Amino acid sequence: MTDFNYDKSLHLKDLIPDSEIKDIEVWIKKYPSNRKRPPIMPTLKIVQEYNGNYLTTEMMQAVAEYLDVPHVAVYEVATFYSMFNLNKMGKHVLSVCTNISCSLRGSDKVVQHLEDRLNIKLGETTEDGLFSIKEVECMAACGGAPMLEVDKIYHENLTPEKIDKILSNIASINLSEQKIEGKVKAKRKKKKEIKPEPIIHLTRPKPLIKKTGFSIEKELESIEKKIEKDLKASSNKTDSSKVSITDEVIKKTSTKKEAVEGKNLKEEHTENSDEPTRKDEGSMSSLERAMLRSSNNGE
């Protein structure tokens, strides 16, 4: 393809969705492969409807690149036919025919009435972006002149009353659509505002200690002092008990020792007292021995 100012970065598949590309392919297949220009018009129509009822320079270049035709061929079609818009238009375009048949039947009065009602001129758009007025050539409806086309619908034999009715119907339809859209948005907003229930293991635990007038450092310090006090008291008690137990043990030990010593002394005394008796018994007479034995036996 030979053409000036060819921008290779513009591709139609990057500008419109696959569903629109499929519709374009249907039109391409209706013509022989060597006839590349006939699909220009339906392709531009599809692209314009997708882009909000107007064509941009980039889109026209992308159409030429996709159809493999010179860019100027696409520009010629887009600028020649009044059905294509090269500037941003309103949501509803009022295409008024001003050709010979409609002109003879008062198309100028139709244009004037629309301008007065909408407070705009030919080729302009209302501030709310709802209406645009456009002058077009013959639309093949000469038998119903004067006429206008809006939203692919022909309105013929126009009068001021019919024009007002057309505008009011479009406005009421648009108003109802806005209300429906507003309700849908409000519902979506309400749904978004509904917070899901928190997951248990992700919820932040509530603080166990209230922050009002509480200091954990002071609490720990008081606990430490209390522990130290209890330790000192228990240690003093233990020492005193140890002393008393020791004194009692010593006392009992000394008493036992004295008792043992006393017993030993008694036994020694007994032994000592017995020894002279035993020693003297040999030198005693028989009478003395009998007396000694009787005294020992308690007689």
C-alpha cells in the first residue's frame, strides 16, 4: 500500500472490540478479494457507532490500514457523505434535510423552530450533550417533505407541533433512562457500602487493659516490691524457726547426755560399790557373807 503519512502504529483491532471486527469481516466477505474499497462505507459506519457517533483521524487511518486501502480513499468517503460526523456530536443528532423538495416545503422553518427550542444553531450541540442539529442532503424521502432523521428514524410532514412532540418524547425517554441509571448506581453504591462480616482469625483482639489511668510499669514495680517483702518475711521466719529448733535440739541433747552420764555414773558407782564387796567377801566369815547376801536379796 502506497500512501503519504502512513502511521504503522495505528491498528483497528487495538481501537475497537472483537465483536465489531467480526461485523466488519461480514461486510468484507460480501465482495471479491480484489475489491477492497466497497467495505469502506459499512466499516466507517460500524466504527462511528462504536465511538459515540463520530469519527477521529486516527480511526480513519486505522480503517484504511485494516482494509489495505489508501488513507485518502477513506477520507473521501467520510467527508463526502453527511451520515458521517467528523466532530463530537450529541447523543441524539437531528439530521434535517434542506434539499430542493424539503426546502420548497419549508425546511428553513423546521431549522428555525429547532434552533429556537434548543437554543443552538446548525452544527452545534446543547450544553447537556443531548441534542445536535445537523443539515443534510436528500435522504430519499421527498414524498414526505419536510423531514428529519433522528436515531435512524424518519419523521416526515413536519409541523411545529410534531417537532415539539419528537423533542419531548426523546427528552422523556432520556429522563427515564437517567432515573433507571441513577437507581442502578444507587443500588450498586448501597451494595458497596455493605461491609462483609469480619473473619475471626483476622479481627484485632480487644485490649485486656484499659488505657485510662493505668501504667504497666508502675504495676510491675509494685508487684516486685511485694515479692521482695514476702521473701524477706519468709526468710526471717525461717531463721527464727531454725534458731528455736536448734536450741531445742541442743537442750534435748544436753538433757539426754546428762541422763546418760548420770546413768553411767550410777552404774560406775554400783560397780564400784560392788567391787569392794566382792573383794572383801573372801575375807569375810560365813556369818558376814550370809548377812551380805540377805541384804542384797532385800531380806
